[in-house]
Amino acid sequence: MLAVSPFQYALATNSTSTGFTNFNVATTEPSGAGIIKFNSYGIGNSENVPKYVQLIPFGTDGSNDTFDMRVYGYSPTLANSGLVTKTAMWIPQLLLDVSVVLGARTFSGHADNTVLADTLTVNGGPADNAEWRSLIDCQEDLVASVLVHTRGCPIICFDWDLSGGQEAVSMNCLWRAFSG
């Protein structure tokens, strides 16, 4: 049986970032804005994570405005493997790099001038391979979404970029998990 969580916001407040973050291997578990630890939402546990997340990007300003979004997954290493005693590390993996074009469908329940994406172009990450994602790209002012394989990561992280002459004012994303 497939279990699906309700849609949640990636961020409490929309991002206005003008550049992607350089994520590195960390010795502490990632936390903060844009970091989603599935079991904190009652989804799975450290050994059982959702197989997919569905993403619906949105932003402010207007139709045909653009931004870029990346989603990383974090997986821990084993601290003590029996052969080697080491500190546990959190390894970031790029799951999705996508360019977003906003449509005309308003998301007025969120904030004024907020519209949902209608066009998504996958630029990289495992989701660039159709085996690791399913893309619904409407391009007709309908809601676009992408279903991305989590690759077993118990934590995902959203990253945003408005640079490069892009027109959106702020950006965010709805997400939900698919388990089973």
C-alpha cells in the first residue's frame, strides 16, 4: 500500500537567495531552514525513508518569471563499523537541479502575487535520468510537479537561486513524501 503525506512548505518564509549554497560533508546532522528530516514529520525512521518526494515549486511576481532550485539528500555514514572507529559524517548528494518557470495559477492562500510553476526543466542530478524521476511539465498555466527518488536519504535540503537575470522576487516549494 502506498502512503502519501500531505503537502508541506519547504520554507516557512520564501527565499530570496541569489546563489546556490556549497554543501559539504558535515560531522553534524544538517538542520535549519529548508532542511527536511522525514522522521521529524512522522514519515519513516532512520532505516525506513520515503522512496519519492513530489515537489511543486512556486514563487512571487508573475507569470513567466523564473528561478532555479536544487534538492540535495543527506545520508549518514556509520560511526563505528567494527573495523574503523570514526566520527559519523553526513554526505550530501544532489538529487535534483531544476529551472522553474512560473505560470498564471495563483496560490493566493500563501501570499499576494504568488503563482505556481507551470514549466520545469531538469538540469542535473540523478533526476536528470527518467528512471529517478517523473516530471509533469504542463506549460499551459497548469500546475507542474516533479516526483524525485530520495535514493534512501533520510534528510533532504532545498537550495534556491535568483541570480542570472531571473525575474521572480521570491521562491519556495511544496513537498510531500511517498512511502510503501
